[in-house]
Amino acid sequence: MTRIVRIRRPGALTFVVGLATAAWTAEFSATAFGWISAHSEISRAAWKVQPQALQDLWSKPFRLPNGKESSRPISEYLISRWSGAPDSAASRKSRDEFLYYEGDWLYHYFVFSPEENRGRAERGARWYFEHIIAAFREGRSADAARYAGGFAHALEDRSCPVHAYDGYAQERELLETKYADRGLQDSDKSFRGDVRSYSAVWFVDDQDVKVSIAGYQPKPLGDTPEKAAIEVARRLQTISDYTRKICSQDPNVPGTFLNEHLKDKWYGPSYFHQCGPATVALLEKMARQSAYLVADVFLTSYRLSGPAKSLGRNRIESRELAVERRERLDPVKYVLKTRSE
Ligand SMILES: [Zn+2]
């Protein structure tokens, strides 16, 4: 599932908003399938609970490629732009050096078996941790935020109904067949009219979804990038399981996701489907799960970038990483290298 549809929300842009803002928002307008504004909501919620020292670092103005200071802080780029980077890279079909790839696969959709997903989740998480840590240590805090945004995006997608079924097509099909009498299998309520594809019920309009984890104390995920990456892979699975658990509850039981969302105008000419307050409340519950993990990821990356000697043998060799970064831009070299590992 890679089809990307650009969506402009009615009312999102008004006449008083200038072209510069339009360009800013266009960068992170959206996929048709999952979270749109929820990405910035979740990233912002995670950012707000970070220790003051990290907040200070990412509150500095972003230095533009021309050397001038942007009017926006690094945090705003992280929240509103870089945490949308995997969607933008996919829609432009371009490679982004701040995102993790294995061959052609981008760290974004986990559509493989649970075991394979776990391996990919872990390898990518380790790569992100190492690159964020190296960037912090070299004083490139904007680069650190850029890696962190792409990393966060993939974790955030796991709490979104349609992406929670990535890798679980059979489970989703069984569910749609089970509740076929509610319209889940109708061709006009299926993606591109194909009943074997996703039912439109999983596509949600998230514009009213608000996320807060105020009071949450982010936790270190591990004392080395390797250990933290294992923990990220475990939590990523837990979030996907949690989202699917809520999504699969009996629609005949009041208050369940399907019960509530089936009362909404959940299908129509676009894949942009209305959600009433009860559905939104459930989406917020799902979104919070990924906000906790993203908060933990930001904190862990920052903590691990502390004095190198405290990390012992896991000290990041930044020169090696710089070489690796160059190699990744050469896909042939990178694939050969990953295969030989
Ligand atoms: Zn995405």
C-alpha cells in the first residue's frame, strides 16, 4: 500500500495565510490511509514532556541551508515537518538521508511477518539511535531532531487503525467478513472498490484528534543503543497489538471503536472519513500509546548522547557513521554492505 493522496483540508488555509505558510504545510500534508495531523499532535505531546535541557536545545532557531536563522525553532520543524518525513519521501519517491532504509524498504510500513517486522524495527531503531546520538554529540541538534522525526513517524503510525493492520491483512479480512452485514465488505466501502482490500472503516479523519501525555515521565529505553532498539521493537509490536485489539471489538457492543465509528459518516467519495466525538476519543486513546514511546525515544536518544565514556564500548564513532551515511546514498554499496552483515 503505497498510494499517496495529497489532501488539503477545508478551512485549513485561509486568505490571511500567506504563501510561505502554504509551502510549510504542503510539506507534511498527508497520506490517505492513516494519521495526518495526528503525527504532529503525537510528536508535540512527546516533546512537551522532555527534560528542560533538551527543550532548550531544540528551542533554538533552526539554521536554514543558506546560513540564516529561521523564525521557527528546531522543535517546530521536528513536530510539523520532520515527523511527516516518511510520508513525504514516499510520495516523492525520493530517498531521504535522515531516514532508515533496507534496500528499497523505508522504515515506515511494517507489512512483514511479526518476526521479520521485529528484526527490521530493531535494526532501524538502532540506526536511528546511533545517528541521533552522534548528531547531538557533534552539536548538530537540528540533524538529531531530523532523524528523530522520521523515527517517531514510524512509531506513531502503529497507533493508527489502518496501519495497525500492516502485516495483519488476514486478520483484517476475517474481521471484515465477520461483520460484513455492517457494510465492511461492500465494494463501495472498500479501498478502490476491491472488497479484498481495506474497508473504508479503517480510514479515519483525525483532524479533531488531540494528544496530551502531560505529567508523563519519559523513561530510558536502555543504557545502550542496542538495548534501547530491542525495547523499541518490542513496544512497537505492543502498540500495534493494542490498536488492533480496540479496532476488533464487537461492533454490537456500545462504546467499542466499530460500534461508534459505524455511526459516523465513515465512507464517501474521498478516503477522508468523518469521526464523531466518541470515535475521536478512542483514536486519542490509541494515539497516546505511541506518544509514550516517542517521548521515551526522544529522552533515550538525548540521555545516551551524554559523555561518551559513560557508554563504554558502545561509544559512537562518528567518522564511521559519516562514511556509512555517504554509502547509504549509494544504494548498491549499501545493499551489499547490509547483505554481508
Ligand atoms: Zn506514515
